[in-house]
Amino acid sequence: MNPDFPTYAPSDEHEMLRASVRELCEARVAPFAAVVDEESRFPQEALDALVGAGMHAVHVPEAYGGAGADALAAVIVIEEVARVCASSSLIPAVNKLGTVPLLLAGSEGLKRRFLGPVARGEAMFSYALSEAEAGSDAAAMRTRAVRDGDHWVLDGAKMWITNAGVSRFYTVMAVTDPGVGSRGISAFVVDREDAGVSFGPAERKLGIKGSPTRQVILDGVRIPADRMIGAEGSGFKTALATLDHTRITIAAQALGIAQGALDHAVGYVKERRQFGQPIADFQGVRFMLADMAMRLEGARQLTYHAAVKSERVMRGERVADLTFVSSACKTLASDVTVDAVQLLGGYGYTRDFPVERMMRDAKITQIYEGTNQIQRMVMARQLLK
Ligand code: COS
């Protein structure tokens, strides 16, 4: 391994980054987390704060105007934002999800044109793979792209698209060659301003209510052929290769939510008195706390380990088990938060305490970027290959 590569453990710089993101988020993101959830509105305050501090898309390489932070740094940023507001953590997470296809497979021209605005905080970038009838079975998509001279014309509807509407750019996967399955899918950059792009109504969700989830509707959207990402027919592979990197960022989001919930639970059990003593004195409560912290720390270490592998792949190394560790860390990290609600008892079930929101927000991390059942399938396939 090249000595310039980040080591498995976070460096001093990573920890300094964590401290500064934490301070920023405590001051400028946390105060709005409950109201953003209550009103189901986009966390503009968080976007302003993250852009102001250059924390909205730290993964964009310096060559394209970004901070060029490694994958572990990106994980730490997302983890810290999610610790106070999961909806806001989707700003850096989705900016990464939308742009990794470009970083992995895009032409130099596409990267130069579309990564700069993201790095400067002028535009966000979403990822549009799923459709109403193509969720876990993503290759069953029907959105069609038909060649017309030196343009492609896109028709279809992408569903459950995170940050749809607020993002300016979209990586859209569409069928260019019907009848050949996943090998007939290509990826494109679509601009919100392209004629024929519109958005469905905001989904009414259990959690992450501050992050709009909408359909992206493509009605005869005519885009220049150079907006294709990679070669024709390579879009599905790019989509899955992207998820190998970004399931790690969902693990980071899950870690952050779980850490936020654990922090609240620890404070609560020391204060809450029953049977004449703080409930933290009861062994049953202590065991629950210990189990939660243990699972969280295990998931964190696997996530950091996966992030370093992701970085190595981004720098051109071959890492055989990135797919495995990426699915594994998301699955492990996304199951931790629920216990915190139990520790807060009846209070944990009310909106007076943030763990209620955290549990609702955590639920989606078991579902998006592939359900945890799909992750197990992916892991088993890797083992049996
Ligand atoms: N990286 C790059 N290429 C990959 C890959 C990866 N991690 N995994 C598979 N591929 C390639 C395969 O090698 C295959 O290529 P060839 O046709 O050249 O052999 C192609 O992609 C299709 O793979 P496969 O046949 O395994 O695809 P399936 O349709 O069986 O789907 C799963 C595989 C289920 C793993 C995939 O559809 C998936 O991850 N589904 C969940 C989707 C998801 O996460 N949705 C959430 C949307 S983002 S919020």
C-alpha cells in the first residue's frame, strides 16, 4: 500500500476535521433539526452552514475545484452531520452518490463541467436509479433513452429520488438497448433545467422528512450525446460500482444517527430516577447501553475500514472485497438505533425527545441504497464467487 494512502485508523487530521464539523453542526444544524422534521422542509440552514464551511461535498477532487478529501474524511463529515440531523447529512451523502458515477466513469469534459458547481456549493447532484417497478431489481428499469443524431431523448420516471427538486443535476440510468438486460443500460447527466424534466409531489415519509424525496419525470428530455457517463451499455455496472462506495456513506449516516441516540440515552438514564435511583444503576439498563455501544463501535470500525478500501479503489488500486465490506458496514450500522428508544421508555416515544426522530430517520438506512436483505444477498454472492 502506498504510504500516502490513509491508514485504517483516522489520522490526527481526520480527528481535527471531526471536531470542527461537530462544532459547526452543534451550532448551526442541530438547532433546526426538530423543526425541519416537524415541518417536513429542506434544511436550508444546514446547506448554508455546510457550504460556508466547505463541508457539503468534501470528496470532490482538487482537480475539479473540490477539497479532495479522502473517503474516510467524507465518512466522518456525514457521520457528524447525521449525529444531529439525518436529513441534513443527506446533503454531503447525496452529493457524493450523484457524482461518484462521474468520478468512476465520466469523461474529463463531464467532470470539468459538472463537478465544479458541486464543489463550489452552487449545485447539488442526485442519483436516479430506482423506478416504481424497479427497486431491488434495479435492472428491470423502463426509462428509455433513444439516440437522435448527436442527442439522446429520455422518457420515463425515476422514483424515490433523494433531494429531487433541490438538486440541480442528476445521474440518470436509462435503457439504451432493450432486450439485453443490465448490459443495455446507460448512465447520463440530466440537468433540472433541461426541457421536459419535472418532479412528482414530495413523498410523505416516516423519517428524513427534511430531505425531499420525489419522482424525477423525464418527458422527451433531449440531451447532447456527450452527457452519457462512460460507454453505452455500461450504466448498470457504473451504478453498482457507485453503490460499492456510497453504501459506506449510508453506514456513516447510520452511525451518526446511532451515536446521537446513544448520547441522548446515556444522558437520560443518568437523570431518570425510578425505584429511588437513577435507572443507569440497573443492570438491565447497563447491559442495553453496553450492547448498543459495542455494536456501534464494531460498525464504526468496519465502516472506517471500508472507507479506506473505497479510497484505495478511487486511487486506482484493485480491492477484491470492497463490495463485501461496503454491504457489510451498511447492514451492521443501520440496525443500532432502535434500542435507544427503549432506554428512554415512554419519553423516547414522544416528540419531546430527539430519539423518536432519530429512530424514524434510522429506519431508512436499512432500506435505501439497497435493503439489508439485498446487502446479505450481495455479501453471500461475494463469498460464493
Ligand atoms: N460493481 C460493478 N459491476 C457489478 C457489480 C459491482 N459491485 N455487481 C455486479 N456487477 C455487474 C455484473 O458483473 C454484471 O455484469 P455482466 O453482465 O458483464 O456479467 C452486471 O453488473 C449485472 O450484475 P448482476 O447480474 O449480478 O445483476 P442483478 O440484476 O442480478 O442485480 C443486485 C444485482 C440485486 C445486487 C442489484 O440489482 C442491486 O444491488 N440491487 C439493489 C439496488 C439498490 O441498491 N437500489 C437502491 C437504489 S439507490 S437509493
